Amino acid sequence: MNERVPVLSVKDLSVEFRTRSGVVKALENVSFHVNRGEMIGIVGESGSGKSVSALTAMGILDEAGRVTQGSINLGGLDVLNASERYLQEMRGRDVSMIFQSPRTALNPIRTVGKQIGDVLRRHGSATRQTVRAQAIKSLMSVRIPDPERRHDAYPFELSGGMCQRIMIAMALSCQPELLIADEPTTGLDVTTQAAIMDLIKELAKERNMATVLITHDLGMAADYCDRIVVMHAGHVIEQAPTEELFLKPRHPYTAKLMKATPHGEGSLDDIESIAGGLPDLRSEHLPPCRFSARCERHEDMCDMPALIADEVSPGHMVTCRRPL
Amino acid sequence: MSALLEVDDLKKHYVLAGQGPSDNPLIRWVRSRMTSAEDHTPILHAVDGVSFEINPGESLGLVGESGCGKSTLVGMLARLSDKSSGSIRFAGKDIGEVPSKVFHAEPERTDIQIVFQDPHESLNPRFTSFDTIAEPLKRLKGITDKKELTERVEAVAAQVDLPKMLLSRFPHQLSGGQKARVNIARAVAVEPKLLILDEPTSALDVSVQAVILKLLVQLKNDLGMSYLFVSHDLNVVRLLCDRVIVMYLGQIVESGPAEEIFTKPAHPYTKALISAIPNSAVVGNQRVRLTGDPKSPIDPDPNACRFHGRCPMGEDKCARAAPPKVDVTSDHYAVCHFAQSA
Ligand SMILES: Nc1ncnc2c1ncn2[C@@H]1O[C@H](COP(=O)(O)OP(=O)(O)OP(=O)(O)O)[C@@H](O)[C@H]1O
Ligand SMILES: Nc1ncnc2c1ncn2[C@@H]1O[C@H](COP(=O)(O)OP(=O)(O)OP(=O)(O)O)[C@@H](O)[C@H]1O
Ligand code: SF4
Ligand SMILES: [Mg+2]
Ligand SMILES: [Mg+2]
């Protein structure tokens, strides 16, 4: 397949949720794509819409959610207009997702080895005779100690980080074309984290898999991603090749986000938390730039409608009237 | 000063399901015929002889690899699960003897609060954020007045940077980090003497994380709250904790003042952990990459160091004898054949 054809392409996506107290405009005009063999990172603070973007791309939006505009193309499939049967087939065959809360995504009454085995069998990559051995191999690859015996453990018998690694093993067993990993290694210690990310990276390379890594850990995004998409309050506010983003962030929010990362030495007071919070996404009159209330560079021109992404250099898009 | 929490030789062993001795005499008999081995039950040593103290107003960090027993340990301390042996004394009382099933009726229930590792799993799907935070205030603090309750809930929500508009939402309507904040608010609301936090910040972005850490420091200063802070994020531990204990496969391998642990780690595992911190200047910037697989917590060899096999310093004797506890300084020790007193 052509390298440059995106495996996933999201265009102008807007998503709303109905709640008891009003409509939450969770995503607005979100666009991003990921190419074959590429790893992109989606970063941004809590509640900025990272998980909702991923779930919508997989066609698993909460019942109260509604796509009000936009399109999602997943390996040629028009996700928003595809039948549920089609989508189900695609999930687990072409796309896998590692969910943010791993233990709840596992079946509590089936051993983890069997759950991995189910995936392997469904994909025809194991037969009845080889399935146990392959599942054990898969447990070993995510560094579960004593995999022969742990094969028969139930999720409740494993630690949080182990369940997370089981999810990762399952997702990778599918040999997907696209892997969406929502905070895959949070809660894992640094050494295990590195081992898991190396594994994902290696498999991605081997199989030319496209990967979307959702994380709030900028350091990890920097280490592993080719390109980074920054989200804020349901908008994509900047995207650029990794190195360029770190060297020359253009959106004031991106710059703040980088400053807020703790760096080993120093005290709590040295960490600049970003003043203000996300705006109330239920409001009827959200400003065109949802960062404006927190932004030091804000001027009247920022409040003019129709704020669109600007390509400041090849592949570097910024949605800001007064970029740095 | 007497300690708030004293943990002595605490153990939690799990008998592995389906593999243990059967209640059925027939099965026992069949098994005894089929294998020559004695009827041995595999036992998983999740927590294996852990001792430490937490003083009032002190924050203790607990670090260690995934699966080393941190959640199992804190589960016993919060009296959600029963120990296999050892003792847990809280404010002088042996709460380890109170079965976890009836602990909720003890007065200490209010004084020990825990923030669980998985924010989603620990929230009741039918409770709004408001209900979740209000529940312990009603049950443990006896606050029934609607107005007072609302005020209290809104005040803690603000403290943890949880926007008021999210109080009417159910868990499935919240993002990962928002759920984490609801959990922290619930635990902080009743102002416990000991707050146990199991990976509280891993779902939080740096900005919210800073808010939470500052809140914890403030509560410690204002109310003298003590913490047991479980985290894989060593930068955060360094910022928040006075002392640190490092666990490896169910046991404490090093314990000492935070600054010393970070600048002069004495155990090879701690050294590896610290050198792996991104942009850490310690340990001469030599990244120690651990090779080899961790040992199994199932039936560990009592006459060997559990880190042997991955340890960059390991030698023959590490495989033949359990390492001694060596005092590095008066309040800093490491459990290793090669640890030395300063
Ligand atoms: N079912 C729902 N009903 C109402 N609001 C929702 C629903 N699901 C998500 N939201 C809101 O949409 C916004 C985006 O949520 P999302 O889960 O995508 O955040 P996130 O970027 O993944 O954050 P985190 O890092 O905390 O996981 C949040 O403000 C959240 O409260
Ligand atoms: N109910 C149980 N039955 C059998 N084994 C268990 C049970 N609960 C935990 N274990 C085992 O105890 C060990 C310690 O698990 P624990 O959850 O305490 O680890 P942890 O240090 O919290 O790890 P993480 O950082 O991944 O959360 C693991 O090997 C786990 O599989
Ligand atoms: S006792 Fe030996 S194997 Fe264990 S930590 Fe020390 S040097 Fe390493
Ligand atoms: Mg999320
Ligand atoms: Mg745990």
C-alpha cells in the first residue's frame, strides 16, 4: 500500500454529548491523520477530548454522543456511515485499541491466557494445539513474569500494571494495521514503561503499523512519536513533526504545556501550572479560540469568528491568531 | 514522637486457585498417584515481610516495579483485605486484627482513606460526582444538612480543580483525569489522618498534577495529614515525600530519607530506577538498563536475593544466601550483599 495514504484520517469532526444540564461540545472541527508506519501522539490536558476523538474514530461513541459534522476514514471505510456489523468486523481485525482503564476492559471471569488465546484464534494466527504456547509467548513479550503459570490467572489476581500489559498483548495479537493506545503505560514504572513502548515501536516498524499514542506525558511523546497533535478544550490547536514542535512551539498553549512539565530537581513551586481551567463546554457562546481566557497574548482580533488552522511550515499547523 | 502507623513483618500470601490441595479426598488421592511430588501448593508471595512506620504529618513514598505488591500492601493497610500474618498498628491500636469485613464499623474507618489505582473501577456508575464525594461526608462525618453538604462538596471539588459543572455528571460522562479528581476529592473530603494514594497522579496531566501536589502539601501543613504515596513517577515522589521505601518482589529493599535515596541510592535496584528517570543527573548519568526477566513471586527461593539475575552487581553468593539488611546511615538501610555503611 502507498506509504502516504493515511490509515486513519479524521476531518472537521465535531461531537456533542447530551447531559442533564446541557449539551457538551466535546469536539469541534478536529482534523488529524496518521500514515502507515507512522506513530503520532495526541497530547493535551485532562478533558481536552483525546479519548473522545479515539473512541469516535473506532465508531464507539457513547449513546448520548452525536457527531454533528465531519468525516472519518479508516483504511477506506467511512466510519460514520458504516453499519455496526462492518465496524465490529473492522475492530479487532484492522484496528485495535488499548483503553484507558484496562481492568474494566478485560473479561473478569475468563483467564487472561484464554482471552489472549481467543484473539489469536479469531485471527487465525494460532490453532487449538499451539494457542497456549502462543499466548504464553505473548505474555512473555509484555514482560509478565512466570508466564506459564500466569496464563491461568484471572484479571483480579493480577496487578493494575499487569492488566494493562495484558490489554497491550491482546491488542498486538490482532496484528492490526492501526493501533490506538490511550495512555497505555500510565501507572507502569519507568523500566516496564520503556520495555512496553519499545515493544510497540518495534512491532509497528516490523508490520508497518500506524499508531496513535494518546498521552499526557510529553516526554514519552517526544521519545516515540514522529508527529504530535496538541488538543485543548476539544480543538486541535497545533500539530507538527515532533522535533519542530519541541524546538519551536507556536501556539501559546503548547509552550505553556511544555513549561508545566516537572524536570527532576527543583521544587513544586518551580512547576508552572497553566492558569485557569478549560472553559465550560456547555456554553452557547464559546469563543472561537477556547484558550483565549487563559492566554497572555489574547487581543481583540482573537475573538473574531472563523479561526482556522494555518500551515506555518510544511506539516506544522497552528490554530492561533497570534502565534509565537 | 510515636508513629501513626506501624507495620511489622506484614505478609500477604495467595494460595493459587485450582492448583492447591483439593477438598475432595478422591481428587487428592488421584493426584497423589499421578505425581511423585509431594502435595505442594504453589503460593504467591505478594507481600512478604514488610515493616515500616509513618509519623504524623509525614509523607512516605512507596515505589517499585509493576506487580511488586504495592496495591496489595495498601489494600491491607486500608483494611480492605486481610493479612496473612504480621501486624498493622494505627495510632497504637492493632487494626490488623480487625477483620476487613467489619472494619467499616471501627472509628479508624474515617481516619484512613484511600485513593485507588484505577479511577474508573472504583467509582459507582450510578453515582454522580456530587454523590460520590458527599457519600463519605454523610456516612462518616454525619453531615446531613443539604446546604452544608453542598458547600463542603463544592469546596473540595474546587480544591482538586474539579470544575463545578462536572458535579452532576456520572462516571461514564467524565474523562480519565476527571474521574481521578473525583476519587481524590472523595478521600480528602473527610480529612483523614492517613491518606493512602495508589498512583493518584498517573491519569493526570502535568497542570492538574501540580494542583493536586500543592493541595497535598497544604493539607499536610494545615491539618498534619500523613501520606502513603504510591507512585511510579519518581519526580513526583521526590517533590512530595519526606521518606521513601523501595519494594522489589514483595519486600522492601531500601528505605531512607527521600533526598538520600535520590542522591545516594544504595541498592542496585534503586540505582537502576533512579538512573532511568528522564534527565536525571544522579548516578553520573549512567543509565542502568536492567536486563533479564524478573523472578516469579510464586514460591520464591528463600535462600537467594530476589533481584539476582537482573542485578548488574550480582555474584554467586547472591544466588546462595538471602542478602542482609545493612544500615547505610541511622535512618537509611538497604538489603543487599554489597550495601555498605556510609
Ligand atoms: N458521555 C459524555 N457525556 C458528557 N460529557 C462527556 C462524555 N464523555 C466525555 N465527555 C466530556 O468530553 C470532554 C473530553 O473528554 P475525553 O475523555 O476525550 O478527555 P481526555 O482528553 O481523554 O482527558 P483525560 O486525559 O482526562 O482522559 C470532557 O470534558 C468530558 O467530561
Ligand atoms: N487476588 C489475588 N490472587 C492471586 N494473586 C494476586 C491477587 N492479587 C494480587 N495478586 C498478585 O500479587 C502481586 C502483587 O500485586 P499488586 O497489585 O500488589 O502489585 P502492584 O505493585 O500494585 O503493581 P502495579 O504497579 O502493576 O499496580 C502480583 O503478582 C499479583 O499478580
Ligand atoms: S544482593 Fe546481589 S543480586 Fe541482590 S541486589 Fe545486592 S548485588 Fe544484586
Ligand atoms: Mg482520556
Ligand atoms: Mg497496583
